[in-house]
Amino acid sequence: MRIAVTGSIATDHLMTFPGRFADQLVADQLHTVSLSFLVDNLDVRRGGVAANICFGMGLLGTEPILVGAAGADFDEYRAWLDRHGVDTGSVRISEVLHTARFVCTTDADHNQIGSFYTGAMSEARLIELKAVADRVGGLDLVSIGADDPEGMLRHTEECRSRGIPFAADFSQQIARMDGDEIRILLDGATYLFSNEYEKGLIESKTGWTDEEILAKVGHRVTTLGARGVRIERAGQDPIEVGCPEEETKADPTGVGDAFRAGFLSGLAWGVGLERAAQVGCMLATLVIETVGTQEYTLRRAHFMDRFTKAYGHDAAAEVRTHLA
């Protein structure tokens, strides 16, 4: 099963300020703020929702196709993804813009000041999915993640016109979208991904009830944080899957992307929805135990031991065949 994942490709530049932002702000001068913070450290991490999802799928051996836009500074990142089983042949390289970048400073109270540079991501709207499909011999599913909004709309319309099944996954972009855009992006989707808060926001902005949305999508996949995930289909009982026990909780960033990577990999293997969700929850648990969205490793024996403990021997036997 050939799965293309569209969405952002970015790097995160994360800095730590040892003091408190509040101590540097003068109440009656906030209209003319001019501050510079001397930071202690800088972490540069790979990110972007599409790249994060593809990294996880690559570790699971499902050879995902990354579709997005990056800058000429993408060479090292590309090599990293290639080495971890990701097909980067359909990434558009901008001639004038850098790869998207998130720059954030966190103070001693965990307050943050951040900026997101869109950069080359704005050129995602120029990518034609037919060219991607022709290059790889056809597409069985396109997951349309947070990206340049015009690019998301174009990819959705192209999937509909060409009859390519697609998953709608707005995540961070849902806050800036209006009801009309959301209706376009989800109508006819084979899968609709969101967390609980985004689920409510989708219903509020579209004016559609949960039942009306279920009538317009094949499957509604809602992540529930520490409680796992719920999968709903019109006229059928929901499937609920819990999370494996965590060994530690280091950093929640990228957990949702890891779930999607595991779930989509399960679909690529041809296992059932419950099993795919279990793989997603197991991979998400590995990410929450690691600082960074692509810093975790997948040791297959360790993965299967924990998967067996969480979901039982029958489930593990079915997944082990594909992981091996």
C-alpha cells in the first residue's frame, strides 16, 4: 500500500532563558517593547508534521512518500529521512526560500516566546499529486496534514477529482481556518484525524453535528491523550484503544504525529483498525518518553515486548509478522 503524507517540513530552534520574562517587562511600556535575551542553550531539532509522521512510518518499514516544500538547506534533513526509510523524492525545493522554521525561547517559568517562519512551506500549493503518483506507480492513500492552507485545499480537491482516498488531518491549521474551508477539507475523507479539542472545534466551526460529520467521512479517528484513541464509523459501535504504560514522560511534542505514523503503517500492512490503533498508541508512547519528535529509536524486540504486555499475545502475533 503506497501512502503519501503531505504537510509541513520544518526545523525547530529551541532556546532556554534562565530568568523570567515577567521580570523584564515594564507594565506601562508594553506598547514599545524592545528586548533581547541572553540564552543558555540552543537545540536544533527536525520537525514538521509530515516529516514527523514519515519518520515514524519509515522506522516501521512502510516506506512512506513525503510530500511537501523545503528550502535549499534541506540536504542534511533529507539525508536523515532517506536513511530512516522515507521516500523524499517528491519534496519540492524552493529556489528562493528557506525551510520553514520555528524559533522559540522558554523562560524559567516555562513561559514561551516563539515565531514560526513559513518559508518554503508556502510553495506546497504548487505541488501536483499526479506527478507524485506517476513517479511511484500510483497512490492508495494521501494523508493531508497541516501545511500551507492553499496547498491543503489543492491536495484535497485533487484527491477528489482523481479518485484517490485521502485522510483529513488539519491539526495546527484548524485555528486559522473558517467553517467553509473545514467543510471542503473533510467532506469525503476516508479518515478524519483530530484530538478531542479539535473535534469540538470542527463541529463548532462547520455547524455540523458529530452524526452529520460521520455521514461525510469513512472513519473519525479522535486521539484522547492518555486515554488512547476512539475510532467511529456511521452505524457501527466505536472502537476504543488505550495507551501502553509509560516508562517516563519526557516531552509530549510529536506524540500525535507518532500515533498517525503507527496507525497509517497498520493500514499499509492491512491489519484491522483496532490493531492499527494499537500500533499507533505504542509508537506514541515511545515518543512521549523521548525529548524531540524524531529522536526516538525503534528496537523491535523491545517494541514487541511492550506491545504484547499492553495488548496481548494474539495482537502481538499479528503485528510481529509485519515488523519482522
